Amino acid sequence: MNIQDIEQKEIVKGYKGRFVHMETFTLAFWEVEAGAEIPIHSHVHEQTTQVIEGEFEMTVDGVTKIYTPGMLVTIPSFAKHGGKAITACKLTDVFCPVREDYK
């Protein structure tokens, strides 16, 4: 499977994702426009976010850091988090359990 062959969906303005849904997790490949923001929110899913390209500012439980390529952030279930693309970014997320809302 080629990631580029997966249909892209814009979930939040400026956040376009390609999703692979397995039995127990969802893998998300994001292309994010510079300046695009995800407001602070929480969900049942555990999440990891890895920056592939660009700079991404992420706040998790009130702590804000800037992440660059190769860096990974872990987000526990129900942790309040949100982010902003400082530059255009490519991110990879893993969500467990499956993100039914992204299907």
C-alpha cells in the first residue's frame, strides 16, 4: 500500500489526513498547513504524535513544547491537548482504540 493512494480527508481546517484503521488502532498521516490549529480537547484514545517534517507546537496538560522532525509526544487517554503548526508539517499519529469518527 502506498500512503499517497489513501483518500485524504480534511478533519479540521488545515489538517488533511490519510487513515489506516486496524482492529485496535488507527494510524493517521497528516499534512498540516502552516498556522493551522487544533483547539484544546481530550478523548478516550491514547495517542502518539511524531513530527516527520516541519515544526509543531503541542500543549499537553498545560505544558507547551515545540516539536521538530524525529520528536515524539505521547498523550494519555483523556489528557487535555491541542496544537498549532508553526510551519507546514507532516505528522504521524497512532490512536488506540480505533478512531471511529475518522472512518
